[in-house]
Amino acid sequence: MHKLEQLYNETAKRFNNDLNIIIQAFINFYGVENSEYIINKISNSRIIWYDDSNRDDDIQNQIISSINGDELTEILKKRKKEAFLQSAYIVEIDVLILPLNYDLTHIIHEINHKIGSHIISIEPLIQISGISYSVEKNGIVEYDNDLNEAINQKMTLEILEELNKLGLKINITASWQEQLFPVIDTFYATFKEQLKNLNISGDLVAFKEKLGKEYFDKFSQLVFMCGFRARRSISKGEEVNYSIDRINTINDLVSNMKIHSETLSLTTKKSGAR
């Protein structure tokens, strides 16, 4: 048997065996009231598995899937080869790209992206993924959003902990987005429930309005700059550091968003009581 097929058979069997536990971990994290949504999102997922240890020039020797050959060929035409050799969720074709080495950190991270992805329009492609909004321009969709990725990784670690509680052995793989945790920790702790609800609803407009769009946009811009500098430091092999002033400025914005959210909720309650 070809090595790739052997790896696929072993990994696919393991994933299918773990699937119910994975679904339960997501339900435990998001709440039983979202069970139907989560089951529908995760069950029968379309997956392309990749072997990142294989450096063959022919992508057909690096990936394998249960997706039929003709459809898989069409899917491969939609992206550059490299897009199928790293973990991802491609929302417009509803396909998970996952590692054959069964790295559960990557697997849960990408499944959580699937949970939080919502297509608003097909042509042009407009989508909401968690806390990010993407629009297709000239056939290119920009997915990268440091704030969204860092939040997704925070959620991933909590879902992995739920898996651990359910008895699944976990080996956590470090992610560069964790370098942004000092920047987003207060924001995540303050608005975790709202962020979880956002992943389910996809109502990013309401989320920003609740927090105060001006405050949120400033916060997002500061996180973007921190992410840019973090990547640059990592590429140079340097330690990632943030000034206390920068952290305080970000946390002040979080405080403003919290006050805005609480004030808006109080005003809404008063209006409803009339």
C-alpha cells in the first residue's frame, strides 16, 4: 500500500473514532443550546488531508481525500498548491485542510474557524469569519486577520481542554498567534461569551455596535500593529515584547467597550420597560 494511503487510512479512522468526542467538546464550549448548529457544521465535514513531511513536487502525492477525483481536481484549481499544504478552512468550498500527522491543535483550530464562518454573498464573495470580515477583490480573498486568529487560538485551547476532560489525550502544539495573547487577554476575558455567540450568529455588525464601533476599530488597529511587529520579531529570531504603555492603551479601549456595552444594554432595558 502506498505510504500516503496508509497514513490516510490510519488518520481517517482515528478522526472518525474521535468525531463524537470532538463534537461534544464543541458543545461543552459553546453551550448545549447550540448543539444542532455544531452537529450540522462538524458532521460529514469535507476534508483534504495533507502530508507535510512529503516534499514531492506533485501535489497529488502530498494530499488525499474522500472527495471524488473530478471534484478534487476542480478544487485544486481554485488555489495555489501551497494553500493545500497547510491547515486551513476554505469557506467558499466548505473544505477543511488538515494534517495527516493528526495534530489536534491544528484540527480543532480549523474546525472552530468553520464554526465561526458565514457566507454573506457568493458573487462577490463576502464572508464573516469570527471577528473578521472579508471581501473578494480581483479573485483574491484576504483571510489573514491577527485578532481573529488569536481569538480563535484562545478558543482552540479551551476546546482542547474540554477534549482532555472527555478523556482524549492531547498534545498541544504552540502557535505564533499565542504571542498576541498579552495584547488580547483582557478583551477575550471581558467579551468571551459575546465572541462565542458571534461565532454562532455571524452578526458582526451588531457585535461592533454593542461594543462601540469607534472603540473596536481603534482596538483592532492596535492589535494589527502588534501582530505586524510580532511577526517581524519572530522572523528575526527576536523575543516578542510589548510596552506597558501599549498594553495599557489597549486595555483602556477594552474598558471603554465594556462601558459602552453595559450602557447600551441598560438603555435597551429601560426602553423595553416603558
